[in-house]
Amino acid sequence: MRHSIPKVHRRAMLKRSALGFGHLAMSAMLADEVAASADEGNAPGKDPLAPQSPHFVPRAKRVIFLFMKGGPSHVDTFDYKPQLQKDDGKELPFAKPRVQFAKTNKLLKSPWKFKPRGELGIQVSELFPHVSQCVDDLCFLHSVHGTNPAHGGALLKLHTGSDSFVRPSMGAWVTYGLGTENQNLPGFVTICPTLAHGGVKNWGSAFLPAHYQGTPLGNASQPSTQAKLKYLRNQKLTSADQQVQLQMLRQLNQQHLQDVGGNPDLEARIRSFELAFRMQTEMPLVEDLSEESEATMRLYGLDDPATEDFGRQCLLARRFSERGVRFVQVTHSDTKVQWDQHADLLNGHTKNAKEVDRGIAGLLKDLKQRGMLEETLVMWGGEFGRTPVAEGNNGRDHNPEGFTMWMAGGGVKAGFRYGATDEYGYYAVEDKMHVHDLHATLLHLLGLNHERLTYRHAGRDFRLTDVAGRVATGILA
């Protein structure tokens, strides 16, 4: 017996199948995302934090970023301007930037003396007597510039390459590109990070898989003695019990993965549980400084209450780095002074420099004597510099137009000065180095082509340097 086939009008057919078309489109889009992730070393079952091959032979294996929040003044630290000293109190002889953060007045000389240091006689401020002993290992970048005069935008630009969109941080990009050398520790650790001006976005992974984000230890409002990973010890379960629990959880999650056909977020969650378990053994060993000698503790300034806090952060950075953590950030930022001296420049910068000087020099010397400096890129700086003109009568305003950062080790020229600002230190004028160029250069030193290190998201390929970036080949050793 034949059954008649009911007639379906075209309009009804489209109405009934609309959801099906949407499902097909969504499936294709998700398949593209999964395929892109698999192509980039994130295929299901593969450990995304395993060491990855760089694009070419690297000059550095790891990074330590010493971040001075608030914007240290380059004309008072490492960018000596004799003309500024001569013209103190005079009008700036050229135009100020169109966009300024605050109203400024006449030229203000540096209250600190500069002295030639090292074999080449590089001028360094008396603010840094200990770092000045390491000047022959430093590569000064005197022409860095950005686009945002506000702390929030400038911090995000320096850390993520964008001051207007949520983007992965440079530590996340580095870990995504290279993985980590120690599977029992995170690939990216940030010690005492600031929670202001972008906060977690400055060490986040944004649309990159979650396992590439930074792991924070403490925050800037706490002393570094409290810079420890929370909930590291399970007070209720033994290690064996936790392993059984973790195995059961993994089986359930793996079954769910098979049912949904792949899910990068769930994969990242599984790996975060497994890493957290392994860290219970490794992390306390890194955080325990009792095995360090008294001489090492003194080297980092742990014998002085004024230098102890930042010195401990620097020592922890070395301990993480020598255990294979790919990117370590150390932040100097208290909740009162920072480096943001709109007023009281003399007292503010004196306090800040004293707190960090011994720790920074200790780190450089320690890395060098351990044979680690050649393979470790140390980078120092803030989100911008300060103006050579005064705010009020004893402060300096924000200045993203030209400022100084420096690098050491990791394949850069030692005892070298790259680029320049004008005779007063306001604008970058020679071998200008935008923040995108800084990122491109950092990735190049790690063996990564910034144009090839991409991640497909929302229908396009993203990278740390956006659509810009130029490697500063002049600083390569």
C-alpha cells in the first residue's frame, strides 16, 4: 500500500529548516576554529605547554620583565640631557604634544647628577648606583614611544599591544609560541602584579586558550612575602586520593569531549586541574628561599627593609627562570607612590629607585655568574616616561612621546645605546621604536617571527603586533 507524500510549500520548508541551516553554518564555523587550534599545536590529546620549536634559531630561551608601574622619568635615570640642565626654567623651544595628560610649565632640570659608567662611559643617574655597575651588560633603548598618555591605555598597550581591545598579553603570546620547559610549573608567572589600570588583562590570555595566561603570585598591594600561590595544599585529601579524584574527573571530561566533538575551553580546564596537582610538589620548592646562601640574599638586598620586598621578587624570578618558566614578570608598584611623580619628584623617585636598585643589579649579576644571562632576556621599563617640562614646580607629567627602556642578555648588544630623543628628552627622534617594534624585537630574540605567530579568532588571524611591528636589528649582538 502506497502512502502519499504530503505537500510542503516552499515557505513552510524554509521555516522548518531554518534552524538546520543555522546548525550547519555553526558546525562549519566551529570546525574551522578547532582545525585552526589543531594546526597551532592545540590538537586534542597534545600538551599545548610542551616545548615548541621556534621559527628560527633563538638568541634567548626565556624572558624576565621588570615592570616599573607609573612611568619612571628617563631624563632623571638613563637618558642624560645636558641641554635640559642648561635651560632649566626656560620655555620649551618647540611645540608640546597636541594631547597632554596635564598642564605643564617650563623646563625642569634633573635634580640628580649623572656620571659616566662602564668601559664606554655611558651616563647613568646617581639614582642607580648598583645598576650602574652593570652598565656594560645593558642595551639602552632611548627611542621607545607609544600612543596613549593615560596609565590604563599605556599599560594595556605595553602588555598586550592594544589600548582599545582585550588582547592576549605578551607573556601569553610567548608561552603560546614556545611552551614551557617545566611541565610542573606554569609557563608564565607574574609576581606581585598591579590590579589597577587593566588589572588581569595585563597578564591574561584573552582569546588564546586559558592555559597560556599568567599565573599571579600575590599582588602589588601585598608584601612579596605573601606572593604565594593560594590553595596549594589540600588539607583534606592525600596525594593518592587526589590522583584517584583527578583520574575520575578526567574520564568524565574526556567522555564529554568525545560527545561534543572537541572543546578547547574544556581541554584547557582539564589541563589546569592536572597542572595544579603537579604544582603541589614543585611550587613550594621554588618559593622556599631557605636554600639560598646569605651572600645571595645580600646580593638581592634582602638584608635591608627598604630593598627586601622587590629584591625577593627578583630572586623568585631567577628561581622560576632556572626551572624552565618561559616568561616571568616582576612589578614594582606600591599603592601610594609608584613612579607617577606629578609632584615631589625628588622624594618619589629617590624612594622608588632605592627600593629596586639592589634587586635589579643582584638579578643581573646572579644570572651572569650562573651562566644564565646569555639565554635570558631581561627587560626593564614602565608604560611611558616623564616630560622634561614641569608639572607644578616639582613634578613631571606623563610622556609617551619618547622614553627609555633597556634590555640585557638574550642576544642584545651589551654596553650599547640605541635610538635617541631630542635634546630635552621630549620626543623620540632617532631610530624610533614603537611599542609594536619592541614586541616584534622581543619575539625575534626568542626565535619567533611576529608576523607568523598568529592565532585565528573571530574569522581573522591575530598577532601581538597587530598589523605593524619592525624588528630593531641594530640591537642584535
